[in-house]
Amino acid sequence: MQAQVDERRRPPERIPAGVWVLGGVSLLMDVSSEMIHALLPLFMVTALGAGALTVGVVEGLAESTALVVKVFSGVLSDALGRRKALAVAGYALGAATKPLFAVAPSSAVVLAARLLDRVGKGVRGAPRDALVADLTPPAVRGAAFGLRQSLDTVGAFLGPLAATGLMLLWAGDFRRVFWVAVIPGALSVLLLAAGVREPERHAGARRRNPIRREALRRLGGEYRWVVALGAVFTLARFSEAFLVLRARQGGIPLALVPLVMVAMNLVYALVAYPAGRLSDRAGHARLLAAGLAVLVAADLVLAHEGGWPVVVAGVALWGVHMGLTQGLLASLVAETAPPDLRGTAFGVFNLVSGVAMLIASGLAGLLWDRLGPAATFRAGAAFCALALAGLAWRPVGLRAAPRG
């Protein structure tokens, strides 16, 4: 009885300071990246003469490269027992690629810059996510991932907002905006290097090979189901470059198009942290299903012919979906993988999702060029229905609610 009283009196566990710093690092890098990415599809189409299929292929290759590289950085972080050094290297590479966009004379150079930028993202992604899990007590892990994702997304709407203001100030000069994006990228590297301390258990961990057969067998059925589910989610949610193209197709003025991403990421940021806290108390499956249902609604709205009110409604629903699902999927990977294999687990999860991203973005660009925007978003809704069916058939091993 006394133990129960003591348990009730115990203060709730707090999210560690290191997670807040990692969130700030993500925020700064996303300001830098999204200042460029919010304008890049329009830059390619209007300044470089590329088509929607080219945009889709560039975005698909770039994002899938990032996700594929994560598997190697995740494995390496487990083998070395260290996360921070790889994360710093990845952020530094991402920051170093920003000037390439400002001087790019062709789509081929843009592709090279995007690939290098996403290699940096891939190098840092799995070690950073594993570091969040290492730093955080299980009771607040969902909230921690939601917080990091929310701060990341604050950067993702501040970036397009800054891009819009600078485009208006400089009369649509893409390249000058791209040069400004170099500054927050460099600041993110400095903050990570100075502000995050490696947990003791990793600084002194014994080196081992995490891709041995007996080690990989420890990534059991629950984890494999989360990987499969994440892949279907990615097929249903192709590159957000198509939201930018849809905004332009809906008649929004060129300089104001980045505000579409501001709206999406603002909603995303507002939803991600509360959804993460809710996932620590409520069932996972219901939140995932709710996120997919919202994405179906977003796709159907964006498939409808209409001007800026339709576009804004669709991208806002897209943001709600992202907030409900992305932190939760990361939390599920951390929860279903052994602590010493978390880097590998995040890497494999993102490898599979990377292949799905390449397929989804290429297909979206092809449908856009051949059949129009409506076909692209209707195809996304169809993949959402497939993911909902997968949730309905989930194995017993995937719990409907988190561990108490």
C-alpha cells in the first residue's frame, strides 16, 4: 500500500534537456532546408525548365537516398556505441551543400546537391533518433519524439515563411534566398556540437557487429510489422513537392506559394507534441488509423478542382496527418527494438521507407504529367486505404496500447 502511495506522489518524468537541444538543432536545419525546398520545385520548373516528372524523380531519389543511407549510419552507431559524432557529421554535410543550390545552372546540379544534402540527412537521422530514445525514459518516449518532431516542424514552417518574405523583398530572386539559407544550417551544427552530451552507456559500450544473423533475429515480428506499415504509409504520402505544384496550379501567386508549406507545417507542429503525449497513454492503432483517415480526406480535397481555399484546406489536413503519425511511428520503432540495436532498427525502417518514397514520388510525377493533379492525389488515397486494411489485419503482437 505504501509503495502505491509513493508511486502516486512521484513527480512525472520530464523530457531531458538533451532532447530539447536536439529539437533546436532540427529546427535550425529545417529553417535552412525548407527555405530552399519550398522554392525548389518552382525554381526547377520556372528557372530551369524542368517538368513535373523531373521534379518527382529528383525528389524521390533525394528522399530515398536519405532513407537508404540511414541504415548504414544506424548500424555504424550501434557498432561503435556512439551516436553524436555521426549526427554532427551528417548535419555538417547538410549545411555544406546549401551553397550548391544558389549556383546551380541546371537540374542535374540540383539533383547532385539534393543527393548530397540528403546523404547528410541520412547520416544523421538514425543516430539522432536512437539518441533521443537513449536519452529518454520509456514513460515519456512518445512525448519526446513528438517534441523533437514538433520543433523540427517549427523550423519547417519558419523556413518557407522566411523564403516568402525574401522573395517579396527581392522580387523573386531564388538564388539570393538560397544564399541566406546557409546561415541557419551552420548554426545547427554548432549547437549540436556544443549542446548535446553522449549518454555514458554509449560512450563506454563494447563494440560489436549489429548485423550478425543472431542480432538481426532479435528484431522480431512486432518490429517487422512496424517496418511494413511505415512503407505503406510512405507510399500513401509521396513527396510534399507536389503540394507546392498543386498550390501553383491552384492559382496562388509565385511569391506566395511557400506559404502553403508554412500552413502545412504550422498545423503539423501544433499536432505533433500533443499526439506524442497522447500516444504514451492511448492506443497506437487508433491514432495511426485516425492519421490515415485524415490523409484520405486531404488527398480527396486536393484532387478536387479549385483555387486557394481548396489547396489550404488540403494541406492543413495533410499537416494533421503528419502530426498524428510521424512521431508515433518513430516511437514504435524505438519501442519494438532492443536498446543496443536501435540505430540499426531506425536504419532498416528508413531503408524500406526510402524504396517506397522513390516509387511513390516517381509514380506521382508520372500520373501528374500524364493524367493531371487529380489522378496523383486519388492514387495517394488508394494507398491510404491499403494501409488502413493493414492496420485492420495487424498481428496480435502489435499492441493496441503502449506498455504501462
